[in-house]
Amino acid sequence: MSDFESAAAQFNAEVERHGWGQFCDPANAFILPECRDLAALWTQAAPAGGLPTRDAMTARKLKPYLARLILVEQTLDTPPRLRFRLIGTLITNTLSERTGKYFDDPSATPQQTARWTQSVQLALAARRPLRFVMRSQNAVTGEMVCLPLADENGLPRYVLAYGCYDPLRDWTASAEPTVARFKSRPSESLLPAG
């Protein structure tokens, strides 16, 4: 088992333990074409053996995806401190407006802060696109791609995420065991408390 596979398995064990309703799929078996397309854009922008920089993922390239994008910045390494730099308009309907807020803002639950932090840390450590299968409010399933990006010094510092929740979609179409396991478990709400 590779270091990444071990880290993904550890993340998924935390998911099971806390009932987060979000699993990492190390195979990146994307269902949404938008997630596949963004992973391909990331790959095209990445230099050999490195991460694309935040500046390489321009607004022009990302225009079709902007309404569902989130950009996160790691502002402190130890302990990790993460801030929402940008949240697309469709995402604010679920998470509320969080642009500029840190993950540990009082409006976030401790479960949300832990899940978000560990997801971003896994993406930064993996140094490659990651697929997450999600569930919200016991009924809605979805998919997210997380794309790690480098700062101007080439260090992993940002994660660009795109996600879609669709209660009407058949998320089992891929016959993927992660989705089947995921659909049978309750989870926390993605909506902020209050």
C-alpha cells in the first residue's frame, strides 16, 4: 500500500468513526464530467513532477465552474490553519457566505472544521487531484474534486474544490462500493448551526 493509499484509508477510517458522510476515493472514479474535466485541467497545468500554481488556474480556464468552486488557503502549517479565500455563489447556498473566514470560525461546527481540515490536508499531502463522495442531510449524495495548488515558491498551499450535490442523480451508476457503503450511513448536515 502506497503512502497515499494509507493516508486515504486513515482518512476514511476517521469518516467512519465520526460519521462525516464523505469518503475519499483513491481510484478517482469520477462520475461528474465537470470533476473529470477539472482534474484534466489540473494535469495540463502541472509542471513535470510538481503542482500547478494558483496563478496557473486562471479565471478564464475556470469560468464554467466558478459558481461551484471553493478556494482554500493554508495560512499556517503547524497547526494547520485554513481559510476560505473564495466560495462560489451556488456553494454559499449550502455553506453560507464564508469567503475570508477560517475553518474554525464560530459559525462552523467542530465536526465541519475537523472534516474540512482533514480533507484539505489530505489533498495537499497527496499532491494530486482527489475525489470525494459526499452525503448531506441523510438524503443528498454528491461528488467533489479537490485540486492541490502551489504558492509562488512551489509549496503546496491552496486547494481548489468543485462539488455538486444532486438528490435526483443515481450515484450508484459506477457500481462503486464506496458509494454503496456511503448511501447506507447517516451523516452530519453540511449546513451551519443556527
